[in-house]
Amino acid sequence: MTAALAAASAAVPAVGGTAPDFELPNQYGEPVRLSSFRGQNVVLVFYPFAFSGICTGELCEIRDNLAVLEDANAVVLAVSVDSKFSLRAYAVQEGYGFDLLADFWPHGGVASAYGVFDAESGMAKRGTFIIDAAGTIRFSVVNPRGQARDFTGYQSALAGLGRA
């Protein structure tokens, strides 16, 4: 790992700060830039790997409650270090109707910028950031390995934002 990558992965961005902008390919290879969602709330979800048990459970809960998030004027961006090809197969298999973003190369670069890249294991930690319509982080949580996130936390954070 380069010194710059190590420094970038040192800290989770603070609530109240501006969300680091990025562009990653989605499961179809289309570029997705965070700043293009200004005017909408964003639920940015980092997860370790496609096709893994806890990750699938968490993303299926988002899939099954997508209308709740959309009612809060929120879009979901789910990020892992998997390739876009793996993510496409995963999205098809699970019926995900939101973007799965490939933080494949540079490996974990965006996860590092958000302080959730685990260089030892080469994967993203379970980090979630709720970003408001102006691009400010309003909520964040990073769960320990093996511990699923609580979907109600997303709902509560979004309820406090209102619609843009």
C-alpha cells in the first residue's frame, strides 16, 4: 500500500463535513459520480464482497425497502472492491435496482478516502454514510467485521433531512 493510500484510509470523514467526491463504474460499466446526485440525499453503503452472506442480507434489506429510501428523496450507491463483472452477476441474481459500484482499481481507493478500507484483508469495511442534498455527511456508521448494519438507522437519519 502506498503512503498516500495509507494516509487516506486513516480517518472516516466527519459528520458535518463534505463527502469526498468520486467516480466509479457501476455494474454496467457506466461511470457514476457522487456529485451528480446533488439535490438528492445519498445512502452510500460500503460492503466487503458480493455474494457473501451478511452483505447479501444487508443489500436485500435495502432492495426490499427501496421505496422507503426513495420516499426520502434518497438514492442508494453500494460500493465494494469487486469488479463490475462480478457486481453485474450479483445484481442480476439478487434483483438489485440500485447501482453497485466497483472500487476495483485502484483497489479500494474510494473506500480508503472514506476511511473504510481494510488493507490487511483487501476489502471495504461495513461503512454507511448518509449524505444530504448539498453533499454534506449527516450520518455515518462503521460496523465491525461480521456485524450487519441496522436498516432503521438509515431511516432515522433520512427522516431528519427531509426532502430537498
